[in-house]
Amino acid sequence: MYPVSARFLPRLAESHRPITEVLLFTTDGRVVPLEHTGGSVPVDSGAEIRRTCTVTGCETALLPLTPTDELSTYGARLRISRGVEFGDGTQELVPLGVFRLDENSGDPSQGPVTLTGKAIEVIVADDKFTAPYTASGRVVGAITALIRRSIPDADVVSTITDVSIGVRTWDVEGDPWAAVQEIAAAAGAQCYTDGAGTFRIATLPDLLSTDPVWEVAAGEGGVYVRGSRSMSSAGVYNAVQARGDNAAAGGAPVQYLAVDNDPGSPTYWSGPYGRRPTFYSSATLTTTAACQAAATVKLRAARAPNAGGDFSTLPNPALEPGDVLRVLHPDGRKELHQVASFTVPLDVGGDFPIATISAKEDG
């Protein structure tokens, strides 16, 4: 969760006026606040680009007629925030993302103008290799070099244990952002931008060993709106075999099979669910330990949860995918949920559905 003050989360459950801010960063260095009436910021850990945005109701005078206009799609960026007023004249904003402005449209005489964008990972993804590109060394350095190849001033922060990778070469037309994720997987990690536009190299928190960052409770003073539960075996695996075969560097093949070894899990490797492995291979994996790290993090996302559930709350812009929440249902049942995706509205109303990666009964 994005760091917020001690009174921010309690304020979400109180009657308050949400505030939103959209700033346009023009290609000539100006920062222009944009009036708007709505929009949203979807955040999805399963998407190639984790954050996208839509901003509606901007002034028709800002609709660009030439590429040099301030809402040009050729290099402008948006910084979007949402927060609360505390009723004492103060307020607190939480950043929702930094986005490349990709499209703007609207009736030039009547409006409204709608803007859409993608988080700045897309700048890396679109900067395809025009010559073979080789990465080696260690995970953090290799990822940082790939990101700063496209965004020289990018802020890259790592919270992982750095490991060595094998030599890996991508061909012409290769996707640099896919290369970033492949290298991150060698350390059992993911790479993404957070609400402040910082590139993060991090592992998915473990549901059972991570303290909840927010309590979603039903009843008076709570933020719970509604919930649902479901389970599906489609695309669900209970083992991941990671393999590395760096023949180019003369390395011996290595591999590791990570399985769901929890007897209490519905996808227990030796249980009635059966054995359903999936596979991952990369030349960046040069040791058994690297294969183990990659297989373990991929298994967390691949195996079925003990209980799946989606629920709606009052909007919380500080959430991040991977956050662990404590949910108190109206019937008194308590669960721990791990956030997969949500959409933050940019208007006063609007529901705030949260989809979860997995859930566990909270004793």
C-alpha cells in the first residue's frame, strides 16, 4: 500500500468529499492542471501494463488541432491522484500513476474531451530492439539498464535479493518490457510502476506471512459494500517447473519443480486435484536456486486459491496489487485476501470492486 497518514484510512469510512487531481506534463516542460468531471484508473497485476487511465470532461479548448498543441499525443504525460479532505481545511492526495498520453478525442465545439493513457512501462515496451540485445550480470542491473535505455531518468527501486543471470540475447523486434519480466522472474520477482511512477522490482508477498494493510469490515463504520465467492480450475496449476539451459555460455542445464505441498490446499500436489504442472524456461536461469525462485513465485499465481472472492468497498486509492486485506463479511466470517486488481474512479460516486488473487480463512 502506498504510504499514507494515520488518519487517511479511517477517513475513507467517514462522510467526506473525495478530491482528484490530473496534471498534464507538456513536452515543452509546462505543468498544466486539467479540470475534469470523471474517469478511472484500472490497476491489474495480470496485465502487461499494470495501470491505464481514462479522464473525461476536460475543456474543449484543450482539444489538440496540431501535434504541437499541449494535449499532443506525441510525448505528453499525465500524473493522476485521488485523496480526501479531512474537514479541517487539510487534504491528502495519493498518486495513482504516471501515464503516457496516448489518445484524446471529443467534439471540438461541444465536448466533452476524453483522454486515455497507459503507465510509462509502455514506453519501454514500445521501444523494440532494432539490433540484437544481450543482457547478463545480475538481475537488478540488467533490468535497470533495459528501463533506462528507453527512459534515462527513470527511478528504479529494488526490494529483492539480487542474483546472477545467464547470458540472454533478444532478437530484432523483441519486446524490452517482456525482457524485463523474464529477467525479474530469474529472481522470483516482478517489475512494474507504482502510483508515483517509480519502477519497482519486487516479489509477490506471501499471503499467510504478510500483515494485512487494511481492514474491510461490514457494518457501521466499515467500508465493506458487497461480496461474492467463486472457484474455477480453468488455467489453474499446482506445480511449476522452471528450467534454464544457457548453452551459449557453456552452462549445464538446471531445473526445479515447485509444487503445492500444503495438505490443506484444494490443489495439493498429492491430493484429489491431481497433478497439473506448468512450465517456464529462460536462459537467464543458471542455477538451481534461480530456478527455485522463479518456480516459486510463478506457482503463487498459478495455483488455485483455497477460496476465491471478489468484493466491493469504498474507494481506497492507496491500494497496490499484492496487498493483503482482512475482510469481515456481514455474517461474521473473516478472511485474508490478496489484491489482484481494482479500478479507482475519478468522480465522487462509483463502486470500487476488488478482485483477489487468493483468499484464506482468517482464524
